[in-house]
Amino acid sequence: MNRCTKINELKRFIHASRAEDKRVGFVPTMGALHPGHASLIEKAAQACEEVVVSIFVNPTQFNNREDFETYPLTIDKDLEVAQQAGATVVFAPHVEELYGGDLAVAPVDYGQLTLAYEGQKRLGHFDGVVAVVRKLFSAVEADAAFFGKKDLQQLAVIRRLAKEEFMGLEIVDCPLIRESDGLAMSSRNVRLVGESRQTALILYCWLNRIKKEVCNQGDIPTTLRAIESEAAEMEGLELEYIDVVNGSSFRPLHDGPVDSEAFAIVAAEVGGVRLIDNCALACS
Ligand code: PAF
């Protein structure tokens, strides 16, 4: 596996692959790789001969300084995970390589997609995500980029970016991976200590409750309000939002048909750690 920190080194690897007609896959990450990331790299390796994994904790997408400063850094382990999963190149640039000296990013307006839910709760977050992903897509020039459905709204934002600016790039979505007890895998989970780890499981329970309600043709708004009341009584948990949306537009879906695009989404802070989760609602 090759490693580089500079865009021109990365381009040399990519151009050599292109000369050999290799398909280039790209998995952008912020490091602290867990089995969810490994599954993205494996999927990329099944579809592409060259698999670039970027490791870069992007400062411009954190709306909370403490979250940025405590973001786990595990580069040695990350390199092992990436290699084992099938990465052929790890691109781990320093901040200056991507941003020069200027961390100002342009605001992004994709309407509801960037305004609601994560966009509303984490002001400026999607501006930073779009800024860095745009830089990374331009650097890697991949055929396909692989993203997890755990960050469902980010996935929709990136699809829009690719549609508008990277026409030839295929965006491949990959399943959300859970711990054996149901907690959605996230790099931030290592910060869930003591009772918080157990409390965090309620997010998955709520999503399942909404799904059950939907499959029994129950009333979605009533279920959402009941969960909100329950959350308000809980210690160590601050619910930010829970809703049912169309997973592409992020418009709320309260009485419309529940089709393959319908998702329950939730965000909450548990023991000071911000968690998000989602689940598809279509009943089989
Ligand atoms: O999903 C992430 O890890 C990040 O938001 C991404 C896409 C790597 C951009 O920094």
C-alpha cells in the first residue's frame, strides 16, 4: 500500500493506474477507522483495482471546537485497517495541502438538504463537508466514491455536489454497520463512557419503534411526539431531532406514502457525545 501527503504525489499514483486502465475507487474518511469504514474500503476493492483512502480530520466541518479537538486520532491503526480492507493508496494530507493558509469556506445552499436537521443543528457543517469533499474529489479524480448510509443527509448532499460538479463520478452508498447490540458504528463511540454507552442504545430502539408503527399503519406524528416526551424525561440524553423524511430531499414525510425512500432519522447528545442514526422504513 502506498502512502502520500501531497496532491502531486497522489496524482502520480492515479495517473499510473489510469495508464494501466485501472478503475479508481475513493473512500474519504476522517480516520479513526472502524469496521464501518473497513466495509466501505472492501466494497471499493471489489469494484476497483486502485482504492484510494483519504484520512483527513477536516477542521472546517466542525461547528464545535471541543468536538474537533477531541476527535480520535489513530493513524497507525488506520493504516493497518485500510491495508487489510484492500486500500492501495492512503492519502493523508496536512491542512495546508488542502486549504493553503485559508480556512474560510463558501456557504452551500442546497435548500432543505443543507438547511434542515444536520444543517440546522450544526451551522456551517455542510459548508465544510462540501468544501473538503470538492477538494478531495478534484485531487483523486476517481471513477467511484463510496459513502456510508450512517451519514444519510451527508450522502444526499454529496450526491447533489457530484451531480452538479463531478458528472462522471459514481456515488456508491454502502449499508450502515452496527455493533452487535444495535448501536450504529461511529468514530465518536469510543467517547461513550460508563452509562452513556447503554443509554445510547435508545436511539436504535426509537428507530425500530417508528418502523413498527409504520408497518402497523400507525400514526407517525403521535409516535414522534411520544418519543420526544420520553426523551425529555431522560437523564444524560439531549434529543436534537427525531423525524421521518424522504432520504433524498430530507423533506418530512408524515402522512405521505412510506416507500423505499422513507427513513426515520435521529440525532441526540448522549453523555456529551453527539450521535446520529437512521433506518429505512419500507416494510417487507
Ligand atoms: O464522513 C466523513 O467522515 C466526513 O464527513 C468526510 C466525508 C470524510 C469529509 O470530511
